[in-house]
Amino acid sequence: MCVHTQETEKIKNLIYGFSLTGEANSLSFDKSNPDFSVENKLGFEVGGSLFFNFSDRFKLKSGIGFLVKKYTFFEDGFILGTDLLTGGVSSSKLIIKAKYGEFYIPLSFQLYPIKDFLFFSIGGGAHYQFMNKTERAFVSTNDTIDKLNETTSNEMNYSMRVGLGYDMMWGKRSLLSIEPFVKAYIKTHIVSSASLINYGLEMSFYF
């Protein structure tokens, strides 16, 4: 946190605010498998934040957020009954259109090698996934579509996150923080053969 007066330093040991985040949802999977591919899509997060100012060099951030996740995963090479009926050599593709929400409780440590404004962050978070509207279907080479029932349950997941950010004072008592980050989920969820990775930009405003 940028501190310019002794009065502000005393008041701002604990501050609160809100954050807005845009992120690209991607998947980490075996790139050597030519049957796997992914279509990255944009998601977003809104949330409330708490900022603990322990010293000029070390700070702690937490809060609660609501996230929307979207991405599409493709897996080729399936041989179904409709493929055999074509009389030729063909295969079907599994398409998973993931769309769901998450409640998110983050916890990150912010280290300031350059006093009060440039920081490096490392941390993680707990996620509860819900509002699952994921769709799964097999699409054959003759465009036959076989929709599958979605059986994914709501569950907890966890993530690790690293970022590099910048703090700036907004007026006399408010703080604006901008942080590009990378976040990786520990457990697989929608796609059993891939893990979710986010590349995002978070803007937080504290007052």
C-alpha cells in the first residue's frame, strides 16, 4: 500500500474494498496427444476484499468473490455406432462446453521489494463450484449429434496463484491496485484429463 503521511499509515493497517477481474480460461493437458484441443474463453470475477498492512514490505489479502468460468474442450478419435454405419473410416469428437459459477475465498501474500508500490504476490484459494450448465456431446463426421447427460457434481477445488502488481494512492485515503496474474487449479473437474489455468488482470479499489 502506498503511504504518504503518518496519519494514513495508522489508519490503513486494515482496509476493505472491492475487485473486478477479467481472465482467460484455458486448460493444461498432454500437448503430445493430437486428439486434445481447447477453445479458450473469457470469464470474470467480482468480489469484496480485505487488505492487511503488516509492514511496508509485507501485506496480506483475502476476501470473497464470485466467478464465472467458460471454456470448450475437444477430444477426437472416438469410434461410435454411427461411425461404423457410414461404411468408411470415420470417428466422432467429444465436445465439452463448460460453463459454471464459483464462490472463491483467496489468500495471498504480497511482498514489496520496491517500497510501497511494486509487489510480487503468491498464494491460493478455495473454490466451490455450482450453477453447472456444462454440455457434453459426441459429434460424428456426418454431423450426427449425440448429447450426453451432465453428471458433474458441485464440489470444492483449490488453486495456486502468482502475480506481479502495482499500487497507487487514489486521493488521500484510497488505494488502487492493478495485478496481472496466473492461477492454476489443483484438482481436475469438468475435464478429467486436463486442469484449469487462468491468465487474468485484477483491479482492486480500497477505501
